[in-house]
Amino acid sequence: MGKKVLITGFDPFGGEKVNPALEAVKQLDGMVMDDIEIVAQEVPTIFHESIKVVINAIELYKPDVIICIGQAGGRTQVTPERVAINIDDARIPDNQGNQPIDEPIYEDGPVAYWTTLPVKLMVHEMKKAAIPASVSNSAGTFVCNHLFYGTMHYIEKNAPHIRGGFIHIPFIPEQTTKTNAPSLSLDEIVNGIRIAAVVAANEKEDIREIGGTTH
């Protein structure tokens, strides 16, 4: 029986005309590798709407694994996230003008949820393919972390057989023509997500290797 991986990507936000997360998941939508099928879902960069859209997609596609993808301008690598925290603290408004400050995502939720994806193994395999990658220990406090936390909360309460997590990706070159911000090509990002999806579908156990930071 085949496995299904749901990947999600946000629409552009913060004045950007493109979001590489959405562009990448569009390219992967419908891809089949061995017994793994990838399905993609566009997500609005709106706090509570994002969770509703992803819950609907989970109930529609019934995936084995869900990986939410988000843009993190300034990062240099593809970065699977280790943990989602129960706080919204928006530096900028979302695409509907919402800007929550120091608000819990769920009043009755735990402080944090760990990813249930093998993030170190995902990084290991991406690096083997020459994709710059590392584990991240903070998904921020904007809509990306909000969706990551909300997805894990839904899984915990309603679908514990599903494994889930989040990956942040850098800008693509067309977004950095007027800045010195780092970027990766869309092809590299797509390949990194593809590798991560295969690893996540096939492997439940993570590897034990150094992936932490000192600050």
C-alpha cells in the first residue's frame, strides 16, 4: 500500500510578489516516487485561516505524513524545524491585517510540540545531495510557527497516526535582486523538499548526530 505525503506552501506575504514555498510545492504536486505520492495544498498567510485550510486538506487527502513549508528570508539553508511553540507574536501583519502580540495559539494547548519527523536524517540526506541544510530550533512567532503548532495540535488530538512537521526555506534569487539577502535556487529547494518527503515517508526513527547550536 502506498504512502501519501501532504506538503503545504504559503502564498506571498510581506510585500513579496512570490513565495518560494508555494512555487516549490506546486512543482511537487502529484509526483509519485516508488510507493510515495506527494499532494500539495496552497495555504493563506493568515493566522487562523491557515490552520483551517490545512485541517481540511488533511481530512481530504488522509496523508501518512504532512510537511508544511514556509519562507524564511535571510536563511541560507533548507531548515527542518524541531519545535513549534504556543505563541503568536507578529512582527508584521498577516495578509488579512491581523497582528497578534503575545497571544497563545490555543489557550488549552501545551507550551510546545516537537516535530514527529526525522529532521536530522532529512538534513543528512539533503546534504548528501549537496543541498545546504540544517536543523532549526526556532520556527519564529509568525504564521509559520502558528501553522506548525496548529497542525501538530490537530494531529495530537485527532490523527496521532500522522507524522508532521515544518520546513523553512530561503528566498529564491529573484527576491534578492535589490538586497544582499542569501538565496537558493528553486530547483535546489524543490529537490531538498522532495528528499525530505521521501525520508519522512520511509523512516520513523531519527539518527543521532550533532545538529544543535550554541545560541
